[in-house]
Amino acid sequence: MSTIIAPIPADPLAALLSPEAQRQAAHTVQETFARVFRLAVGEGAAAEDAELAGIADALRLWLEATPDAEARALRLALLLGGLDQWGLAYTQAFGLVGIPALSRLLGDLRTGLDAAADARFLRQFEAVEAEEFAAQDFKVELRRHLHLALWHAMIAGDSRDDALRVLAQLGGMMLALLRAMPTLGWRLVADALAHIQIQCLDEGLAREGLAQETTQALFESLRQTLPRQDHDRIMAHAARALLAWQRARRAN
């Protein structure tokens, strides 16, 4: 029996920041976090200071490229909120006390605001957090890249303890997402599982050893933990995405 999937309500912030701009913001978050995280194994304090200053300047230019003040505030809210999500996920997944360079960057970007700009930022930040469908294209793109980054980290290493810690973090994030976002959450989990399967097929990843074991464990843990109805619709949605990819690949 097919499952009827309800349409997703409209994004109340789409008029302020288009879906394409939201996806671009998610990419900016990902690229920024990658640069900042690499500073953890960088060349010392002086190099870190210079790199962070360059990152902050580039982000300010990116923010100022939007002439509307409210749209800039929304961009900043997405940027800081997204970086915080990446930072929290990585500190927990890799057993870090914190990422000092990221904390410095977040503080630098926030403390540079005047009172009016700070009030706009808070208003937009609360708008994103208050409604599940607000900035939904950003949320989808952000989570897709974050889930896949953690999965790649999980399958890339040789340490079982490290891989199992990342596995626990990734699985826990997916379950928390289902609770926090009742309508979008299961779709985001299905999206992640579909892309994991696509990359396994397309790039030959997780075919053996610890990588295969932990990937299978991720799918199995969701099967055991989720209510059957939730698990079935997630896997059906992921299967449809996988089939669509296979059809497109054959057509090309």
C-alpha cells in the first residue's frame, strides 16, 4: 500500500531569502566550517589569527552583498546558526572540548553589530528557530552536508572506537531531528540515507571492513529504534530517491 506524503507548507522566509540563496548560504557554512576546523591542526597562533581575520572579512563581504537589512540579518542568522550546528556535531563526534577558532569567529561576527543590526539578527534567528518550515531549503542543504560529512569521517578511519563514536553521534542526530521536525525531519533522514547508498554505489564506498560494518550498523540502529511506520516511510522515500538517481544515470 502506498503512503500518501503530505505537501510541505510554504517557507515564511522565502520572500526574504530565496530557496537558491538559502542553499548557497548552507554551502557557505560548510566551506567556512571546513576552513576553520583545519586551523585546529594549523601552523600556530599567528597563522590562525591571520586566517580567521581573512575568513571574517570574506563573510562580511558576503553578508553586505545583500542590500536589504532584514535579508542581511537572516543571512547572518543562518550563518551563525549553521556554524554552531556543525561545531556542536563535530565536538561531540570527535570528543573535542571545543573548537576555539570557531568560537572566536562567531564572536567576531556577532560583536561587530550595532544595536539595530543586532536586534534584526535576533529577530531573524528566532524566526528560523520558531518554525520548522522557516528557511527550509537552508535546513535541508545544511543537514545533507553535515550528515554526509560525518558518515565520510566514520568510514574513513581505522580506529573502531572513533568510528563507533561518530556512528553514535550521527544516529543520535537523526533521531533528534525526527523529534524536533515532525514534518521535515523524516524527509531529511531519508535524504541522508539515500545519498549514503548513492555514494556507496557510485564511488564503491563502504564495501568491506569497518566502513561496511558501521554503515550497516547505522541502518540497523534506525530500524530497531524507530517506530515501524516511521522507519518504513523513511526507507520508502530513500528508495524512491535511489531509483530516480539510477534512472537518471542510465539515461545519461
